[in-house]
Amino acid sequence: MVRKAFTLLLLSMLLIIGLPSLAFAGALPSVVLSIDKKDAAVGSEVKVTITGSSLADVYAYEASVRFDAKRLKLKNAVSLVDGFSVQPIVKNDSVTFAHTKIGDRSGDSGTVALATLTFTALANGAAEISLMESKLVNARLESKTYPGASKVKTVIANGHALRDITGHWAESAIKRAVALGIVQGYADDRFLPDQPVTRAEFAVMLVRALNPSPEVSKSAVFKDAASLPAWGKSEVFVAALEGWITGYDDGTFRAGKPITRAELSAMSVRGLRWQPDNAAKLAFADTKTIAPWARPYVSLAAGRKLMGGRSSNLFAPNEATTRAEASAIVVKMYDAKMAEGG
């Protein structure tokens, strides 16, 4: 009882009041996150390990971590070094975990796995966990706080198997797009990969994949706005205001019209804010059938491996885009955005 009271008092001293700043010799310490599963099923556990490198006599630590509370729930936090831990403090989408050694002894040095946070996966989609800050304290009660510079991510899927994509060329892309929450299967567990995608459906995919945060102060104006489907109206407006999609010359959007591969190339390139080259050359067998306005977009999308041709080196610019093709492209767009910093 006395030891526990002393430990709690020590933690209060370490982690609540201000402490002398800790000066480290040699390489500066760093604290990073790692994750055991980059893909997880709903209901499964995901473990995140907090590891310190170039540590010098670390006697106590505190770590503050932010997580996606819509898709993850903290199950427990366990220190991987000896001593006493305070019950983790969870507030909305963040958790703070603190731990200290006990008694007159030196701290840990070098590379040390400090703690593991275990989460339960709750819902489909990409869930990010990031380190907000960490505090390290040595045996002399000198402390140093480090801003967070580490994050990890897992993609959660609901585990329902789509029964019509096995062996399809886009099977893996479709599964990933579903897990990311970009596309969905139908109630009967079919995906219908070769069914055409409408302009409204692709607008929804774009917004889900790129996740913009626009200040939407007004709705995009289309003459046929009243006929936009309720399930995609807001996404169409967002995509239009972002400049990713446009209407036709007569001012209509034509939400239910299948999106052509030429239109898809333009919307995808605009979505990633790539700058097309009007002088770019194309090597498809049907280049002459690609409208002049679309050629720079097709060239850039093909050159950066965002889109490819169909059989016989045909781009098929005026053919409808399939759900499989759209899924493969939005997954590549998602990855491109993440590679650029999200």
C-alpha cells in the first residue's frame, strides 16, 4: 500500500508538475509507433507498439496517442518494461498512458519497446493511429517532451465475402476499395464488377477516396440538380466545387449516365491535382478516337500508371467504365494521395 502510494505520488511529480529539462548526450531519443496488422477484420484485435530509440536512462514515460474512434476502440494498454502503470486515460479519440519504474534504480537505455496498445476493430475503413507527444523522464527526475512524428494505419474490412469477384483481374483492388469504405457490394453479396459506373457513383468514389475538407458555402449549380440521387448529391456538389468534375455544355450533370473512360481520366487527374501536358503524346491504337480535350488527361493517367488500356492496345475512350476499373483506379488515387502526405 505504501509502495503504491509512493508510486502514484512519483507519477504525479513526473507527469503533472513541471520538471527540469532533460539534456541527452549523443543521438536524440525518438519514439515511434508500429502496428501488427495493416489489414484487419471487424471484431479482430489490432496491436500498436510504442518503441523508443536512442534512449538514455529513461525511468518513466508518458505517451499520448490519437486514434480513429469511429473504427477503433481501446481494449487495453500494457507497459513492456517493469514498474507501475497508471490506468490509461481515454478521452474521445485520444489515450494517454503513463508508466514509471519503482525504487532506486537506473532507467532503460538504447532501443526499448515501451508499451503495447490493443484496439478492437469496429467498422470498415482506413483507421489511423498517431503519436501526439511523448514525455521521457530519467532517474534524476529530469524530463523532456517530444512532439509526435509517427503514425500507423490499418484497413478494416467487415469480412463478408463478395461472391462474384473470385479470380477477377481486379479482385484485390475491389477488396481493398471495399475495406477502405470507398465502394460497397450489394445486399446479396455481389459486386457486379463488370457493370458500368454512373457519373454520380464515381463522384461518390472520388470524395470517399480523396476525403477533401472543403468549406462548402454553396451548392454546385446544375440545371438537373433536382434529379441528383439523395445518396450522392452532397458528394457531387463537393466534387464539383473542388473542380474534379464538370457538367456538360448545356449545364446538366447527367448523374445517371455511365462515365466514359475519357471522362474518368479527366476526373482522376483533376482529383489528384496533377497538371496535364497539352503536348503529351499517346501511343494507343485508337488515339485518333480520343477527343482533343481528353488527350492530356489520358496521357498523364496512362503515363503515371493510374489507368491502362484495354485489349489490343485500345484505350476505348468512349466506352463505359466498369465498377472493377473504377475500383482499381480509386485505390491507386488513394495510395497516391497518402504518398503525398494525405
